[in-house]
Amino acid sequence: MTETAERRSTRGAANQAGARVNKDAYAQAADFLPLKGIDHVEFWVGNARQAAAYYRALWGFGPVAFAGLETKVRDRASYVMVQNGIRFVFTAPLTPEGEIADHVRLHGDGVHDIAFAVDDVESAWRETTGRGAVGVLPPAEADGGADGVLRRATIRTYGETVHSFIDRSSYHGLFAPGYRAVKRPARAATGLSLLEVDHCVGNVGLGEMDTFVDFYRDVLGFAQLIHYDDKVIHTEYSALMSKVMTNGSGRIKFPINEPAAGKKKSQIQEFLDWYLSPGCQHIALRTEDIVTTVRRLRDNGVEFLGLPHEYYAGLAERVGDVGVPIDTLEELGIEADRDEEGYLLQIFTRPVQDRPTFFFEIIERHGSRGFGVGNFKALFEAIEREQANRGNL
Ligand code: FE2
């Protein structure tokens, strides 16, 4: 794979140094594994009923399907929640034994499965396991009776996280066989416009980033889009390195982070210390109205990282017109960044469970396909203030 020249930008050029963009990434992605998109993300949590209520009442996800004791499932309860093109499943164990209880005891609440939509599960399984993927569940058909059959298979990725391949072409029921519709669903929060998963970030251990870069390239046919080294992602105290992998359509983007040496503890190391293995650090949800969405999320009680006034004092100079008054960005804590393709607006929540592990990003893109590299330093300093409050810096 050829690394191309450094990304240049008329604004914020200093911030871009150390970010190497591979403009040929989409063409380099191999086509042995056509992925149509992210079918769903499944979280394994301690209490799925309450997680579902949180995502309904604060985040505006509508409950669409349920599986549990009432559907003759004896070991787990699962709630399927949907908003536009985003489908989340929250699953909790009903007994102290088994893989879900083990997962929750070790990791706390977290992402278990980032599932891909595919046309051919058999082929996806054959192509990936043939290239070295560790299989978890071989191809199987779940019989939905009159609703048809759902085909799926599952492979491992970093830590205990997995990727399922899902083929819905012969299935016309709710989420999957065994699920039933939610009767009289409580009303979801309104006024939010979260549209789709923009990217999913994996945190891996020191020295493991390239292992998983190789995995996504060689086993899943992704290509490397960007390399941020520890010269670009650092503060006075800590640093990390990140490479962004993309599939051929650009619809699935997985940045992979590893900690780098610094005077104090990297936020990636804090995640690893509390998740107790590599895992999914954050999922970015794309919106086309970040101002209204973040205002509503804040009103509903979602907590976001705060940036200091100094960040906003220099923002107009750095990014120019981003369609929203700087005062409004500061009021809501939204960040902005610009590269040669356009600009983006983004904001990060605080961790959404008790452990300082998984969080969300909200992102609104206007041409930019980047990840807000110009904000990394201010963002990581904000995270370090929170790490210090937790006694984890
Ligand atoms: Fe992100």
C-alpha cells in the first residue's frame, strides 16, 4: 500500500502535520467481501430494559422488537431500538452463567457485535475465515416460519468484540426470528435527527494497532485511509496513534487506536484499564442538524465533554464560516474542523455507563471526510481533565 503525501490545508496546516491521508484508499480496498453497511450494533449490558429506556427517553430511539422470557428465550433479554438508519440491540443476561454474564462482569456495559449487512453469508464466512479470521458462529439459518429465514455468521475482531454477517434478503419479519413487536411502545424523545453510524472506533493495546490494521486489510479487504501518528495526537501529557480503515464503498470506517508513551496515562490506556481488554471506544452518529440534536440531547440529560473558552476564541480564525455562529457552538460545546474537502461539526459525550469506557460522538459533515484532527489536542486536554477527576491520569 502506498502512503500518499501529507494532507495540506490552507487553514490549520500545523494541526494537520502528522496526518497522512491515502487518497487511493477506496480503490485499494479489495472486493472479495462486499459489505452493504452496518446492519446493527449489539451492546451487552447489565440491564437491557433500563438501557432501552435510556436510549428511548434521552436519545430518541424507538423500541421495535423484544426477545426474552415472553418469547421463550430463557437466558437473555434483548431490545431492538431504531432511529432512521441506526439499529441498536441491547442484550442482558438472565442468569449468572454464560458468555453474556461473563462479558458484563469483565467489561461492564459495552459493544459486543458490530454486524455487517451482506448479500452472501456463506461467501463472507469462507472469504474471511480462509484469510485467517477466527470463527465464532459458522453460517446458520434462523427459521422465521412464514417470515422466511435470516442467514448469519460471526467472526472475531479485537478483544471480545465480534463482527456478524447478516443476510436479510429471505427474511421479512422483525429484527430476527424469536423477536416479537413491542406492544404499545412508550414514546421516544422527539426532535433528534441521528441518521446513521458514521464510524466505529476500536481501542487496542500497545503495539497492536498494526495487527488490526493488517486484519481489516487482509481479512476483510479494507484499506487504510488515514494515519495519525503520536506527533499529531498528543498533549503535554499523553499521546495516542490511530489508523483509519475503510471498506471500498467508504460507508464503513473503523479508526483503530493504540496508546503511545507520554508523561501521563493515555485515554486509550484508561479505556483498556477499565474495559480490561481491547474494545469499541466510541461510535459516531451522523446528523444533518447537530445544533438542534445536541440542544435536545442536553435538555434530555445527555452529558458532553466541555471545551474551554480559549478553544472558541480561536475557532473562527482556524475554520472560517461553518454555518453556525461561534457563540452557538460554544453554548452547546460543539467543535468544528476544516480540511481541503470541507468542514465538519462534532461533539463527544462523556462515557454513557459507569466505567470510563464507551462514549458517543455526534458528527455533521459538510464535505470533510476527516475525523476532526484539528480538534484532537483540545479534545484530549478536555478528556485529561476528566481523567484527572477520576484519578486515572
Ligand atoms: Fe470519532
